[in-house]
Amino acid sequence: MSKRTFGCVVVLFWITSFVVVVTQAGEVFMNDTGEVAKAFHIAFSEPIEITNFGGPFTDHEPLGQASEFVFSGGEAQYWAR
């Protein structure tokens, strides 16, 4: 395999890996309620553990594994589509 072909394979591998990680990393929720959201509740079919989250909310309860969580400590503005 030539160096050029090997380089293309490596680049393709990294691009594919990046796309898989980005698409499988989590969910993005939009506030389309027409109101400013001060908190939100989310439920899962099985217990999970929240290891990282971003966005305007700074807190979540409960900590550790659970099947329902409440995120609060911020405001999510209405996002019009």
C-alpha cells in the first residue's frame, strides 16, 4: 500500500470515527414551548447515570443512577424554527 493510500485510509478512519462519536454522544433538546424554560424533566425507560451535560442548566437531580431527572439552575430561551 502506498503512503498516499495509507494516508487516505487513516483520514477516512478518523472522519468516520468522529461522525460516529458525534452522532452517538447524546441528545439535543430544543425549547419549542413558546415560553422561557426554568427547568425540564426527562424520563428514561431504564436507570442511567448522567456523566456530563451542557447548556444553560447548571444542576440536575438526583445524582447517580436514576430513570427520571430534573435539570434546573438556568433558563432556556424559546427557539423559534
